[in-house]
Amino acid sequence: MKPASSTRHILIPRRRFLRVLTLLPGVMAMPLSRPAAGQTAPAFTPRITEWQLPKPMFARSSAVAPDGSLYIAVPNDNKVVRFDPRNASFSEWDLLPGHHPNSIVVDRHGTVWTAGFGNGTIGRLKIRRSMIAEFHVPSRGGGPHTLTLSEDGTTLWFSMQTGDRIGGMDIATGRIAEHETSGRPSGITVDHRGHVWWCRASDDRLGHLDPANGSIGELELGHGSRPRRIATAPDGMLWATLYGRGHLARIDPVRMQIVKTYSLPGGNAGAYAVEVDAAGIVWASEIKRDTVTRFDPSTEVMQTIGLPTGNAGIRKLTQDGANRLWYTGSHNGRLGLIEAE
């Protein structure tokens, strides 16, 4: 573990720079919805609503805030965008130069945290005070890639794809500690024991860290698996997308083993985002298809849901605690909501 002995941060008070944007009408559609061959028809009938984002290209990540609003990281335009479902409006904030947020989370207090992939920082945006801070990671040449919060909300964990490291930041103090790894780490999650797991796509492995003692382990997933994203389910299981094989993998974090893998409908279509909702339903995207897959582990029924707008490029799926799923099309600039009809 490499502690941060000289973590720097920049705190810049700003005038109110929130800008309310005109919202284009939402696009609603009844999408293609069918079970995989040999499976029974699912009970879930989806309804999709889409909105055009104010900055359409490469909106990478989204997160739901305690008030139900959605925050979106837009790296190319160096912005954070907020969507308020109550009045269907967008607002946006400019970030500090060079930040280029690749991932975003919102803590229980409504503070927005961003992964500054462009300048090697963790960003903090306090909405009510309209203040931005940046915390530099200790190592140079590494940019935070994906963020996740510990279950108690005290630690912000992040992967550094270009630096082959995992970092943890104490939210109260801003102190950052790093752990060396390999395989260009990307997706990251925390299990119910507080252990950290991340995807090592170039190594065909998952990494594992026990923060209590700093020990690091790994789980081999097989040649060509290329894990991309990972999520923790309410029952404690982990779910990972295997980009190289087009599979969804269920993993027991306590036994450190793969329980079962499932072929996604698109085959080699780039298994990418994964999320598990409050009911234990697993959602996954294939970045080369304009669909979202809904998978019920209790019945093993896999349902394909077609999206109303093409060229989506979904890199992040976000559940809001009400069994509703949000997605962001990084290619077509659409914000979408999937809910029961």
C-alpha cells in the first residue's frame, strides 16, 4: 500500500454556474422484448422513455442522488450534467480544466464525486455550495477510471486503468492510499464484507483487496474472458460481464469462485455494463447492440429489451432503488429509463 503523504487539493468557490437547459420531448417506445430460445415468456413488460442529453457525445457514466435526480459524467465536454425527473430538466456544471470525468458517484449527503481521468484527480462537487475541489492521486501518470463507494459511505474506491493501481480515498480527510495491480483495471465494486473487487481485462482476472489487512488476491476467469464491469447483488453475489466471451458471470466472493456463466443474446457483441437492482434482477448491456438484457437469476430467464434509438453504446447502467433502470448512450447521447409497464 502506498499512502498519500502530500495529497493536494484545490478548492475553488464559484458563482452559481448552474444552467437550466431546454429539454427535448422524451421519446417513449414499447421495445422488442423476448426471452431466449427455450425459455418461458417473462412477466416483465418494459416501458422505455428517452431524453436527448444537452451534450450528446460520450456521456460515460451516471449515478442517482438521494433526492432521485441523476448525475451524468461528460468527459469530452468536461462537465457534470444533472437530470431532474420531477420536471424533466437538465442542468450542467463546468469542471476544472483538464479533469475530463470518466465516472461519477453521489454519496448519501448528495455530494458528487468524479474520476478525473484527464488530470489524475478525484473531483468533488458540492451542489448546494456550488464548490469544486480536486484531490490528486499520489502516483503520476495514472488517471482514475471507475468509482464506487463503500457500503458505509466513508471510502471512495477507484481503479486507475493507465496506472495499474487501485485507490481508496477517505472521504472525511481526503487522504488517498494506492495498491499496485495489473491488467488495466476498469470496473470496480465492494462486496458486503467491505472487500474490493475489480476487473483486470488484460489479465483475464478479477482483482481482490481486503482493506483490513491490505492483502491482494485474484480470481482467474479463463483465457480471453476480458472482464469489463462488475456489480454486487443484494444477496452478496458478484456479477461481471466477460467482454471477450459475451458472457455474464456469477461469482461467490466468499468462496472466491465462479458459480456459473451465462451466454448473453448477442454472442460476441461486447458484454459491457452490468447492474443489479434491489429485487436481485441483473441487467447487462452489449455495446455493439442497441439492447439491454434483463436476467432473473431465480428462474434463469433472460429477456432482450430493444432500445428505441440506435447507436446507443451503453457503458453504464444505474438502478435507482425503485427497480427502475437508467442508461446513458455514450454514442447517441440519449438518457433512457426502463421501468415496468
